[in-house]
Amino acid sequence: MSTKERTRGSIGEFIRRPYVRHIFVIWVFVTIAIALFAPVQSRLMGNSASLEMDVVKETMTIFTFWSAPVAGLVISIALYSLFGWRSKGDAAPTEDGSPMRSNSKVVVGWLVGSSILCVMLLVWGLAAMSESHNGSDPAEVHTVNVVGNQWVWNFDYKDDGNFSTPVLYLPVDEPVMFNITSVDVIHSFWIVEMGVKMDANPHETTHMRVTPTELGVFNIRCAELCGLNHSAMFTKVHVVSKSDYKAWVDSMKGSAQ
Amino acid sequence: MSSVAHKKSKGIMRKLNAFTGIAFGLLLGFTVNYLARKYLAQGEDFPFYGDQVIISTMLAWALGFMIGVGAFVGPYRWLMNRDLSYEDQMWLAGKDAGTARYFRFTTDHKVVGIQYLIMTMVLLGVGGTLAMMIRTQLSMPNNHFINHSMYNSFVGLHGIIMIIATIIMVTGPFGNFILPIMIGARDMAFPRLNALSFWLIFAAVPILLAAPFLGGISTGWTAYAPLSTQAPPGMDAYIITIIIFAVSSAVAGANITTTAVTMRARGMTWDRTPIFVYGAVASVGVAIPAFPMFMASQIFSGLDRAMGASFYDATNGGSGWLYANLFWLMGHPEVYVILLPALVALLEIVPVFSRSPLFSFNAAVAGIVGITGLSVLVWAHHMYASGWAPNLNAPFMLTTEIISIPTGLLFLVFIGTIWRGNIWVRLPMIAVYAVLWNFLIGGITGIYLSDVPADMALHGSMYVTAHFHYTLMGAGLTGMIGATAYWFPKMTGRMLNEKIATPAFLIMQLGFQVTFFGMFLVGLQGQPRRVAMYDILFANGNKISTMGAYTIFFGALIMLVTIIDSWRHGEVAPANPWGSQTLEWKVPNPIPLENFLVPPVVTGDPYQFGKPDIYDLGADKEKVEV
């Protein structure tokens, strides 16, 4: 076997091919571009108002980072081929391209790579899920019963006093458990800036947990088509300090009696 | 029909066509409607009267139409012990019948393919027009272009029409017209079932289009219970359409599968079978378990509405989650039913336009098989936020994310085939590049959505709408346009005018990127799906989307005109304009009735590119002894 034959197909020979270098340069640029884009989606989602939303925003960013090299590879080869390997003119090419039918190293490498990425996604997802379920002492959790009704939300406070309200008030930095149900069709209870939602099903109670971290007024929208005025089924959640929350609860209890 | 009359007039079947079908369908429909109104119990104690009348009328129309079009002639004659003669069968196949064969129960697979193509284009046109209505309404936050009731109705109708159109758009036209020739068969395995599958859809379409006049499909295409129980009679139209469509797709699925398994030419071993055949079979193969679920879900829904059953009524022991499960057991395999045939049609195109063999045929088959197998195990990722089974979210996240591995293999096959090819940039190949880009975005956004915590934020928002349009429209429909451009010369005998079609395609692609960029934006900002009005916060993103949508519509109109014009007056196509090696390009234009005068014999796979001695266009005739 001559030296030339041995080196052909080796990694050293491969990376010395001019088109491989060109594709590599495009790949670096595209991958960096996607990586730079990674935080954009998270930013467009607005400021996070809960622990849960922090996880969502982190996930969107990190998944974009991980997919950047793979997406970059597909884009860079496709882009290069449009210029570097393009047949001249509109007529049928008179010459063939490469006769390569397969390359087991590439296929196996691709499979291993995508499997590793897949495992990373899964591990991240499981960790994120358990993170949003980790909580403090259940006794400290506020409970609010949410009732969906075409086309309004009602919030029944049981533990913190026995009253109902169409506008939600929550204390900051304290976990809340929502027990969600509906009196007619399926609705979906979505606190937008807190990145959580759960369907309200008739005759069933579902549960959702969230820990608000920001003071302010946030949006609640229905996320499941629920009939004629689905688009008008929204309300607000006020996240207030613990003392303000107590004052509000007292005033609500007063008006309920 | 005495035997003498039979010999002279050749039987009543010679007189049946689409028009007698419509006439008989209307006759039976009106008769049953009259009888139902006369004899069914009505009044305050019978709240189901209205739905009973409508459902029985629609079923009667469909049955009457199928009888009138001659769908049951074969079984009837067999029962009467007068099975169809060779002459009858030739007549059914449309021998020497000219244009008239397109308007009757013709069994020739090429006629059925063209019928499917026209039907697909009509449905895409109607669905696209509805999309424009939706986008016009959404151009401003509190627009009054259409009212909420009409808006909801259009959203539902747009959804289900596009789903049906995209399910049939590749396996219908190309699976029927191209696939049998591609494998060297003279027709499908069951030609009469083939015609049946098309005319069932033809019977269902008027029912579906009647929905807006019956109060509309106000539930979105998902038709979740118990909203569907509340919905106006337009919902009955949805239910009957789905039941008929499920029968049609089961028939078509059995037919295509049997054809591909049993009727391949001599020498066409599995490793010489074109990859399109694998994808088409996988697609209809997934439909075989999936659509009965859909059918069952709608039968239950119809029983709830018209007979007072309570399958989905939680107050009476039913469950809305039962519906959601049945629906998504169909609903997720269904997206691969749409996507796979479009992708494999492109896998047929890439080697030809790269002049390079398909990279790793085995990886392509593994990708198709992997996607097919996993697609039935991921349905509950649509239900992470439903509360049905929170403990199953993690396993469904696992299956959903694993599906990215076989999907990744298909990407590898695409770029591996392009690698060092001699790229011929024509419209079919431009579609390949467009699909690579769109499917990349659709796939990556799908990864975010597969993640349970991220989905809790994004589920039910416009982000999801943008994501599945990137997969079904950006990859599926764009792939179908590429496939149409590729097989147009074989199916019509004329070349597609690419001087106009290519710019039209690029306009559509540009509009597509703009539309769904805007939709991703408002989705991230928190706009729910299927809303007729929205917060001022989302105004800019929606304006961008609407402008993009008009651009798509403009491009699509030019494309449509070009297709019609090229079909009628285009340059006459040679038998093999692309230098392809699959068998459908070996038969002359126009294709003879039974495709091959002598059954072909196959000695190699159709991707013998990259060997200069074999490349010569004349030389590959040696491989097929015609």
C-alpha cells in the first residue's frame, strides 16, 4: 500500500480538501450566528415573573445552543453546495457528482452525536421538571381554586379566607397551588409571564403549582378554544408583597361578610 | 337488465358517472331528509332531533352518491353471479374514453392520480382562502372584518380542510399515479378500491363545505369534547366527513401497501425499491392504525350529539380526556402521514438533481421506519397541560425526543446526497433547499415544545401554530410542490414553465418565512391560538404575519395560473427530462393504459449516478429489458 492511498480518507487529508475548509468556515459563522440568536427568544418572552418561567427561558436558550452546531452543519453544507457544487447553466449536467453511496463512519458518528444530544435534552428536561416540582413545606403553600366558566375566570380562596374574586392576587415568593376545574367546556388556565398553564376540565380537578418572584400585574389568558368569546377570556394577576396580600385578604373577607 | 340488454347496452354501469352520482345522492338525501323530518320524534323532549335529521341526510347523500357514481357495480354484479367481464374491466379502466373518464368511476391508477391532484389543489385553494380570511381578521387587534362566530368557524374549517388536503396531497396524486409505474406494475393491486377511495373523498367534500351554512365548525379542527357537544350542526358535517375520510384512507392504505409489497417488478428486491415507495407505504401504513381512532372518536362524538350518549360527558361518567386520547392517537401519527411522503418524494429528487447516489439508503430506510414506529408512541405530548396524566409527561417527553434521532437520519441522507454532487438547480431542487431550511426550523421548535416545562409556557399559543405550519406547510406542502414540479412532465406530458413557476415559488417561500416569523413572535409574547381579537401588545407581529400571508397568497395564485397554463399549453415534455433512473421515466409520454407493454426486469437500484459509463442517458436502458 502506497503512502498516498493510506492517507486518502484520513482525517488529515480530509481537512486539507479546499471545500471542507470552506464549509468549515461557513459552519463556524452559521453556528456562531445561531448561538448569538439563542437568547433572543427568551428575551422576546418578556421578563420572567416566576421560578417556572426562569426554567422555561433557560431551556429555550440552552436548547438553541445545543442545536446550533447541527443546524449549522446542515445549513453550511446546503449553502456551500449551492455555489461550490452547482452545475453551470439550466441544461442537464453533463457530468455526475460523487459516486459515494454511504460512509459508515459518518452514519455512525451522526447517530452517536444525535443520540448524545437527545440524551442531553432528556436529562435537562427531567431535571427541569423535578425543579419545578421541588417545593417548600406543603403547609406554606397557598391554595386557590380556579373555576373556568364561559368566558370568565373565578378564583375561590378557601385557606386564606372564604371568598371569590374574578381578579387573582398572589403574595410574592410564596408557592401557590391551583386546583383547577371548569363548569362547562375545557379551558386552559395560563399565567403568561409565569410560564405555566393547566387545562380546566369539567368535572375533573387538575393541579398546577407556581412561585411568583416579581411584583406587578401579569396576564391570565385562556389557552384552549372554549367557544364564541374565547379571545375575551382574560384577566389579571396582581403579585403583591406579603403585607399587601394580607391586607387585601382582610379586605376581601370583610366584603364577603 | 336482462342478459340480452346486457349484451347490447353493456349494462347500466356504462351510463353512470359523477353527474348521475350527484343526482342520485341529492335524490336519496332529500328523500331521507323528508322521511326523517316526518317520522323522527321532535319537540322539547327530543333535543337530538335536529342532529338526527342532519346526520341521516348527510349519510344518505354519501350513500346515494356512491351508488349513483357506480361504486357498487362490481360487488353487485358479483353477487348477481355476473362478475365483470374483461371488456367491462377495460371500460372501467377508461380504455379509449378521453376526458370523460375523469368524471366517472375509472379504475386506471393514472386517472385516479390526476383526480387526486385536482382535488388536492381545490382543497388547498379553499383552505388557503379561509386562511386569508383569518389573517385579514387578525391584521388589527380589534378588527370587525368577520364576527367571532364566523371566525371560529373559519378556523375550524381551514384546519380540517388543510389536514385532509395535506394527507392526500402526496400519496393521493403521486402514490397513485407514480408509485405503480415506479415499481413496474400495470395498475394498483385493487383498482376498484382505488377509485372508491377517491370518490369517497368526493362524496365527503360537499358535506364538509356545507358546514359553514350549518353554523360552522366552531371547535377548531381538534373538535374537543364537550365543546363539540355544544357546537352547532356544522359539527355533524365534521363528524360525517371524518368517518367517510377514515374509510377512504383505510381503503387507500390497504391498496398502496398491497401494491408495493406484492406487485414490484421482477428483480426489484427491497434494496432496489425506490425510497419513495418506502415512504409512501410507511405513510399509509401509519394511517392504518391511526385513522380508525379518529373514526371511533367521531362516532362517539356523533352518538353524544345525536343519541344522547355520554362518552365524553363527564357529568354522566364519560371523559373529555377519552376524546383527547383517541384524537391524538390519530393526531400525531397523522403529522407523519403528511410529512413522510413529502420528504421521501424529495429523497427521490435529490439524487437526480445532485447526480449522485442516495447517501446511505439504509439510513434513509432506518429513518423512515424509526419515525413510523415512534410516531404512534408520542401522542400524549399534545396533552402535557391537559392534566390527564401528569406522571406520563416524562415518558412521553422521552419518546418525543427520541424521534429526533430517525428524523436526524433523514437530514443526513439529504446533505450526504448533496455532498460533492453536481447540483442542477431547477425548481424541484430549489424545493429541496427550501424544505431543508423550513424543516430545520420546524424540527428545532419542535424540540422546545417536546420539553415539558417549556411546553407549559408555549402550549396553546401562536408559537405552536407557527411550529406546525413550519413542519406541515414549510416541509410538507413545499415538498409536495417540489414533487409536483418533478413529476409534472410525466403526469401531464408537458414541462412546467419554470420561468414563472420558480419566482412564484420563491415569493411563496418569502411570504411563508415572514408570516410565521410574525407568528413565532406573538407566540413568544403570549398570544393564544384561535383568538378573534387580541391585546395591542401583539399588533406588530400580527401585522407582519398578515402581510406575509398576502405574499403567500399572491405567489400561490401565480403558481396556480402557471400550473394550469403549462398543463394546457406547455412545452411538450420528453419521456425523461431530468435523466432520472426510476421506472416511471422509462415509459413513453403519454403513458399507455397498462403502463408497460412487457413487464420490466430490474437489475439495480435507481441511484446509479457517479459512474460516467452508466450515466449516459441511453446506457441505463440496458438495466431494464423492455
